[in-house]
Amino acid sequence: MDTATIEREALHLPVSERAKLAHKQLLSLEDMSESEIENAWFDEVERRAREIDQGLVRLIPAEEVSRKARDLLR
């Protein structure tokens, strides 16, 4: 079974079951070695860069992000 199938099926679970699954997955990340964590971040950076290059995401200027963060902290 590929990850797309697993994701699709997981998203059809009841909320409480999805939460349990998400919790277990997050806990499993704590067992990762430094090199596994580094590789996971590298994969994530590559994915995000591809999305930017393909125009799939809207970039938000740093000034806007900072302003919104400050507004949330008030």
C-alpha cells in the first residue's frame, strides 16, 4: 500500500481515531536518529522548494508574517 492510499484511508477515520493515529506517528518521530531527522528535513525543504518553483503556494513577505505574529501576541 502506498502513502497516498494510507493517507486517504486515514482521513476517513473518525476524528478520535485520526487523533490517536497522529499522536502515535508523532511519538514515533522521537525515535529517529539525527541523520534520519536531517534527511526528513531535507526532504521537506525539497518538497517546499518544488511547490514554490511550480507556483503551487503563495509566498508571504516576512514583514506581513511578523505583523500578524505581533497582532496575535497582543
